[in-house]
Amino acid sequence: MAKAMKGGAVSESAPIYYEEMSKVAGTENDKQSITLIATDDAYNFGDYITLRSRTGHKPQVLTDRGAIISERMAEMMDAKVGDTITVTDSSGIERKVRVDGITEMHIGHFMFMTSSGYKHVFGEQYQSNAYMVRLKEP
């Protein structure tokens, strides 16, 4: 897979961990899909996804203890910075995650973490299983 990230249409790529999680919440109290993206390169992660607050566009910094969640996810869960939320991983296990920041993002429910934050919350070694890419052509 790493070979496919070199040359061709891809100008840059970065390995990430990707997992679909869920939470029963919202006005209908139904199962909501949450996308977890974890990185072992928090410094360069901003090259792929901008994490910033809505007010003042302050950068949201990934930490090694919790997650930055999307604004839409925060609204769904009525979560604020400093709160602990519970999500269900793909194995059906409930996980508690501290909200370290809320990023301006209106589509979908997303949770962003560092590899160390992932290990802290899930108790498992981080191992990438996908790539973030920047294409040569927009």
C-alpha cells in the first residue's frame, strides 16, 4: 500500500489509523456513526486536516490524553472541552474519551487523536491502517 502512495496522482501522504465507531445519541436517540482518525505525526497533521475553533479560528492542538471532536459531534453529545464522552468502538466496547478540543466541522461526526492518545484510551498499540493523501491535481 505504501508503494501506491508514491508517484502518480499523489503529491503527499501520511499513514493514519482509521476506525468507524458509534454512539447512540441525537434527537431520535439512534445509532450515530463516528469516524476516528489517529496520527503518529501530529506536527504535520494540519497539512491534511485543519483543526480550529469556530470563534477566532484558534488552532486546536492534539494531545496525548484525549481527542479533538468535530463541532457537529459535540452538539450531538452536548459535550464541552474538558468533558469525558463515551463512544463504542468497532468491537462493541465502550470507551471513555476526554474532549481536549472542538474543531469547526459541520459534516459528520469526527474524533481526532495522536497515536499516544489512542494508546491511552484504547490500551492498544497504534498501528496505521490507512493514509491521508494530498493529490497533485485539486
